[in-house]
Amino acid sequence: MSRSAQTLDPVTVEVVRNKLDGIANEMELTLLKSSFSPIVKEGLDASASLFTLQGETLAQAIAIPIHLATLIPCVARFLNEFPIEKMREGDIYCMNDPYLGGTHLPDIAVVMPVFARGRPIAFAATMTHHQDVGGMAPGSVPTNATEIFQEGIRLPPLKLRDGEVFNDTLLKILRRNVRIPETFEGDLMAQVAACTVGVRRLSALANTYGDNHLTAIFSELLDRSETMTRDALRAIPQGTYRAVDFLDNDGIDLDRRIRIEVAVTVGDGAMTVDFTGSSPQVRGPFNVVPSGSLAASCFALRAITDPRITTNGGCFRPITLKLPEGSIVNPREPAPVNSRTATIKRITGTILAAFAEAVPDRVPADNAGELLALSFGGARPDGTRYVIGELVASGAGASRDKDGVDVIETDATNCMNLPAEALELDAPIRVNRAMLRRDSGGAGAHRGGLGILREYEILHGEVRFTHRGERHYIAPKGSAGGHDGAMARTVIYRRGGGEEVIPSKLVTTLHAGDRVVFETAGGGGHGDPARRTGEQLRADLADGKISREGAASYGVTPSPEAT
């Protein structure tokens, strides 16, 4: 117990802790309900959190782990650029530059100081994935980018609002550099609204408890989480654990696999992640700046420690990163980085795979770890322009106790796909099919989660299409005798009869009548498939999750009546 905790009422501390979580989640709800773009309203690709004046996470919404962790260096950069003593009520700051603390250009951080009795006590922060921020391709995630200048407009730490006066010059510049300015500005103002909610609620809390009392509680909450996290790390066998995995390619050199190597050292209540041995930075946009490697490490740490620990900056104090300069995890400017999510997910999975040696009961077989990101840009029949993104999930890995979950976000992402109705209302694209991908989960005593099959048809005009896939060449590994999950596959069926198999990454043009069929990867299986019970196999067959041919992986040949 810290010295300050000896003078704090534990009931009050717990009430404030829950209130802080509630404020963060109210900010998140405001953000989602106020935004204009489908990727936020339906895909939930936006996040909210609270920070201390020292730049440590105070509370997080239930949102996107990548966003929530990469806001940490963003807030640190704002503190470096704008001294606290010069801030005043109503000020709002924004930035997105990955080489100054951001993550990738579509993710814009908006931060607002919280005041009580005329002095700042905390920060309200949001991050939204904007549907378009300019660059060489609609959606601003071109998999063929070779420098960051091709990816969109870069924002250093700037004042979006000075007191109650918005920076109209900045807003005009932003509107002129994006393809869908009304949607962009609507999403940006939704971030402002969410931060404003956080400021109001936290200021009211300070009025109730007193600002000095409240900041003392902040410190106690962070110290408590740090202590519990270090204790959880001490309970893990001390040592260095290693793992290696690969990304399909970098979007440019399509036949070159990208190595992710980690050595996780656990000792004395601390965790060091060393990325020595990972690939050098690549030509394409799958490089990850340090904020992304931090996000992956934060997520992995929380995944293998006690879920009852309150998630805040105290949890992350035990983490140390070793990021070789000029590598895939710490590139030199101006390397492109827009597709960093795929790499962060692979980093997360590799860290967890390393922990599997130390705590095998806590780590499942490989998740598919594929967040298939799609972007469509074109014109509607009335001539208005649209840019719409889609995020398609894959299968989770099985554990020693349970089957993997079908079609779910895993690792450090937490988005949703667009409902067919939302996609079809916003763009002249039809969803012809959406179904579980049979036989995609790795066989095992516990089966890996299934991927999904979706088919889209272009109904009008010429469409610029970006496809950022993964697991097209490297399968998710099974565990403890379980089989690997199925690899992903995407095929374009052209109106004239031709077929094109996408090599994981592609930027191309589609035309009316073209169809695209996506099949995402499945999770790895866990345990010997021969130990799967007959009852479970019959249920899988009846549910269409495995075929009669797929049942052969379990060493059985079901009768025709079973299907």
C-alpha cells in the first residue's frame, strides 16, 4: 500500500475508479453515436480514454487496444509541445504523425485538458480512424505505398481550438486534402464532443471530491495496478522466452515473407520485449513505429496477467522495449506505415506465443490474427463521391478447454464488420453472401474458430479497391497436437469471365459486374483431433462447421445420414 493510500477511504477510491471507467465509456458512446462515417458508427473504429497530467492512462473505454495504447505517446508529445502552465479551459489539440508519436495517418488523436478550480487536473483523449485523410488511394491505406507522403496529410501536434475559438485555417486545410470533407469534419467534431463530455464529467467529479483529493486517488489507482501487475509477473516462471512468426509480404515484394522475432524476458516483476532478429524495415507500408510495438506489448501483458487488475498506466510501467533502429518495428522516416495494424497483430500473437512456453494454460493456439481491411472509393449514380471501408474478422485459436470463437476480432483490435445494409446504403455495392467458412478452423480436441466467406458485387461505375489481407501464405499454428487453421484466400471474378487470386495485398480497379469473394483464415486447433468426442463432431457436421471430408481430419468417416 502506498503512503497516500493510508489516508484514502477505500470505498471512495473504488467509487471513483468505477466512475472513471464510466466517464471513459460515456465518451466512447458519444464518439460512436455522433460520428458520420460507417467505419465508426458501425465498425466502432474509434476509442476514448482519460489521462493524468503526467501522461499516464487513467481510464479506458471498452474500445480498440491499439488506439488506447498509442494515445500514450500522443499525449506525451502534446505535453512536450504545449506546457501545462500555458493551457487554458477549452483548448483542444490534435495530431496524427506516426513519427511524432502517432500510429498511422488515418488515426487522429484529439486531446482536451480537464480543469477544476481554474487549474488542469487531467486530459480527455480520443482517437478515431478517419475514413479518408488523402493520399494516393481512397481510404488512405494503400498497400503499395513506399513512403509516408503517399499515405495522406500529416499533422504535427497542433491546436485545434484555442479556448472557444476553432482553428479555421487548419480546418480549411484539412477539408481541402480529404476526399469526403463533410464526413471527415463530422467525425472530427464527434471527437471534440466526446472530449467535451469527458471534461464535464471529470470536472464535476472534482467538484464533488475536491481536486487535490481526486488527484491523490488517481495516483493510488495507478500505483495499485502497478503493484498487482508486478506481482502477477513474479508468479510467471522467470526466464527468457522466444517465438517467431511471419507476415505474408509488404505489399511491394509479394514473394518475400516478413519475420517477427521476439525474446520476452520476465524477471523481478518486469517484462522486457526484445525484437532483435526481426526483419529490417520494408519498402511497403507494414512498418510499425514504436507506438505500435508498445500497443502490442501492453495488450499481451494484460492478456497473460490477472483480468481483475484495473487497466491503467500503472499496468504498463513494468514494460521495457528493445526496438532495433531501422527494423520493421522501428523504421526510419519516411518509411510508409499505413498498414501497421497487420504487423501489430502479428507482434501481439508472437509475444503471446513466447509466453506459451512459460504459461501454456493461459495461451491458446494461434489466432488467425487477420483483420482483413478493405477500402472502396468511387461515385454513386448521382455523381456524389463515396469512400467506404470494411473490416472483416477471422477465427480465434482453440484453448485447452474450449473451441476457438468463430469470426471474431483477436489480438489488439476490437472492431466490427459493417452490416450488409449499412454498406449497401452508403455505396453501390451488393453483399451477395456472408457465411461461416466451413472447415477453416484447425482440427483438434478443441477446434479452431472459423473464418468467414463474404461476396461483394460492384453495381455501378469504376471503383478503386484496396485489399489488405494476411495469412494467405503462413497458416495459424495449432497447439498441443492440434492442426493449423486454414489460410485466407480472396478471388476477384471479373464481369468478362476472368479470375484473379489476390496475393494478400492489392490496390486495383473494379468495375460494375465484378465480384470479390473473401475467405478469412481460421484459428489453430488445440489437442489431438482424435480426442474430439463423437457428440462434438456430430454437432459440427449438423451446424455445417465441418464437411464430411473435413471430418477425416479427426480420423472418422461419418455416414451420409450424419450430414
